[in-house]
Amino acid sequence: MSAGRFNLSALAVRERSVTLFLIILISVAGLVAFFGLGRAEDPPFTVKQMTVITVWPGATAQEMQDQVAEPLEKRLQELKWYDRTETYTRPGMALITLSLQDQTPPSEVPEQFYQARKKLGDEAKNLPAGVSGPMMNDEFADVTFAIFALKARGEPPRQLVRDAEALRQQLLHVPGVKKVNILGEQAERIYLSFSHDRLATLGLSPEAIFAALNSQNVLTAAGAIETRGGQIFIRLDGAFDRLQQIRDTPIIAGGRTLKLADVATVERGYEDPATFLIRNQGEPALLLGVVMREGWNGLALGKALDAETTSINQSLPLGMSLTKVTDQSVNISAAVDEFMIKFFVALLVVMAVCFVSMGWRVGVVVAAAVPLTLAVVFVVMAATGKTSTASLSAR
């Protein structure tokens, strides 16, 4: 060996104390990094698509295409990373799917969708009267981490939704929770029932009733009063906020003024038939879907949610319960355990082969290289913000 040639192996053997210190340091740092890594069941991914829905009751499919879809498509084509749009129209509705280019950097996708919302919002002012929307959705990549079922025997759906909203706010304060979605909510409706024979006797048409309701259910600004301390705004309160107000709506029939309740039955109810119903163990329920923040430790979030739901159940009234339906942390824990078992089995196999073929001295060196290499990998993953996913750990 030449005197000027650097030999790392010789240096490691000669400086045994330094080598031992580095081995211990790398091992400890790897363990700390491994247990501190974010864990999720599936790796994060970026969906480069957004859907745009517009509704125009009474319009034909061709009118939706010409007067609604095409103007929106032209504005979307102004995006920097625009690739294509796919449009589906039917009478009264248009669905546009915006796709960004495959080479769009993931960091640019949120900004592109923000620009798309701005452009569509500007174009919405030019759409025909009566068009609802455009309504955008770009949150396809959100994965529900855990689902909880809220049940309350004998409680009306309206009150159950209010309780779910209160629990949603509590769950949002759990560290690692990105958002909480409420699923299974039944839309409320006000049902108006009347007899056509009675309306004909009074000389009243259904259109006149609807016109009276539309003219009454408005918020109208009536001006403002200037004072030394500021402005006092005056508003004509015509919007309906109670069922009795709807029943008391004045209806003119045959020169007389009647209340709506005199000619029709007004009742509060729910969408019938319901769009969808959710049952848990045979009982009506609402679901609360928890979405985890990207890069968070799923095992830690699972424990935090268990502690929070235990506290919530202790404070709920009799007959109401919040139960877990699904939980990713269970799958993550099983995958991590499986990874550890496979790792130690592989390490034992490598050590056994090395001991038999190379002797115990060389075998120890080769076997130690495997966990030390993984320790360095875990440190690099933690430093770069990478997440350990169950789909990878289990392999």
C-alpha cells in the first residue's frame, strides 16, 4: 500500500474510539428518526385534476354547452400548466374536468387551482341569469384517516347535525387533524301542500303563491343613519328564518288578503326520498370523517383521537354515542410490526450466512452494516421531510 493513498478501513481500525462513537451516534440518530417519522397507510400523491359544476334549471344541453361551458373552458385555457378539459353537458347541468400537464410540479398545483378559481369567479359574472355556480372541487387527494359514527336514539336528524357540528369543532383541535367531514346529513325542506280545487274557488293560482313567497323572502337595504360614532344601517327584514313567518305570508286572493296558512299547509321536513342514508349497526347515524395532515405520524394521531373520543363520550348525553368505524392507525401499526419482524429475520439470516461463510469477525462487520445503513436512511428521510408509509413498510 502506497504511503499517500487514503484507506478508510485502516483509519477506522486505527481510530477505534472514533469509529465506535460514530456507530453509536448513527444508531441513536437512526432510532430517533425512525420513531419520529410521519406514518401513513398510503403515500401522499398529487391529483392534477379539478371538477367544475354549473347548474342552469330549464336550459337544454346545447344551451349549457354554448352559453356556460364554452366561456368557462376558454378562461381555464389561460392557465400556465393547462393540459385539457373534458366537458359533459345535459339539460340543466354542465360538468367540466380540468387536467393539468403531467410535468406540472406538485408545488405548483395549488397555485394553478387558485388561479382557476379566480378566473372562473370572474367569468361567473358574465353567465346567464339563473345559473348556479361554478362550483369547484380539487380535494380528491384527501384520504380519510378515521371515521366515527354519531348515533342518538330518538333524536331528530336536525338536532343530530347540530351535535355533529359541535363534535367536528372539538376534533379539529386534535393535533394532526387537517379537517373533519360530516357525511349522511339529510337536507331539510319546507313542504307546501294545497288543494287545487280550493285555490280555484278563491281565484288563486299556484304561481301567485310562489311569487308572493319569492317577493317576501328577500333582504333589502333601507339605507343608513350617519352618527358621530359611526353608521347605523337600516334593513327591511323580509327573509324567512322561522316556519311561522312562512305561514303568515300575505296572499292576495279575489281582492282579499289572506295568510298562506289559510290556503295551504306549511310543514318542515326532510328530503324525500333521501339522497342517501347511513346506518351503523342497524341504527341511523351521521359519520365524521377525519383527514390527517400530510407528514403527520398516524400512530400518534390514532392515540390522540382515541383519547379525545373517550373524553367526548363521557360528556355526551344519555342515549348518544360516538363510535369508531375505521381507523388507519390499526393498519399502520400492523404494517410497522410486520416490517420490524421481517427486518430482524433478514438480519439473522445475513448474520448466519456471514458467520458460516466468512467467520464470526467478518460476519459481525457485514451484519452491522445493514442496520447502520438503514439508520442513515431514516436520518435522511427525517431531514428531508419524507413519510414512512404502511404500503412500503410492509414489503
